[in-house]
Amino acid sequence: MNGVMFGTLERVSDEKYYSKESNLIITFNTLYKEYKWKIFSFYSIDVTNDYLVTLFLDDEQKEKEKFFKMLKDRSEVQLPTEVTKDDKILTLSTCLDNNQRFVVHAVLIKDNE
């Protein structure tokens, strides 16, 4: 990892880092609002885009539930953060090398909506 885009993202996988609750919060600012997100999954994976789904077609959103479960199941550590089909998530990804990515998923903390 060369430290360019999200180069420090992999720090999340260090137990000293993720075991501190405040380190699981990502703050994202826009011109109009500050959003807070809580990390629920992080992992290394071969190059793929299956974790970047943004459109779910079924009315009951079972696809979305299955997708969120896949993201949680991939996590290197099972974090207690809840994610439901009604939540909004943030996905961050950075290159580990030419063949692998490090991915972090976080759920929007509802007080910010």
C-alpha cells in the first residue's frame, strides 16, 4: 500500500485500532452537513466489484438484506454493529497491490438524517 488514496484505511484491521469504539466512527463532511458512519465490516479481497452493488430490484429488499449479510460475513472481525435493509452504507476501498483491495463498510448513524 503506497498511502495515496485511503492509504491509512488498512489501520482498521489492527486490533488496537478497531477495539477502540471511537475509531469505528467515520466523519464525512459536506458543505451542508456532517455525517457519521459506524464501521461494520472490513476485509481484504481479490479484485472484484461485487461489494459495490447500489441497486436492489425486489420490493421486499431481500436482495439488500443478503448483500449486507455478505458484507458482514466477509469481515475479518465480527463487529457488533447492526445493519438492516433500511440503512444507508458507505464503502471505502483501497489497493493493497495489483490483485487485492482492502475494503471498509460503515452504516450511517441515524441521528445524522
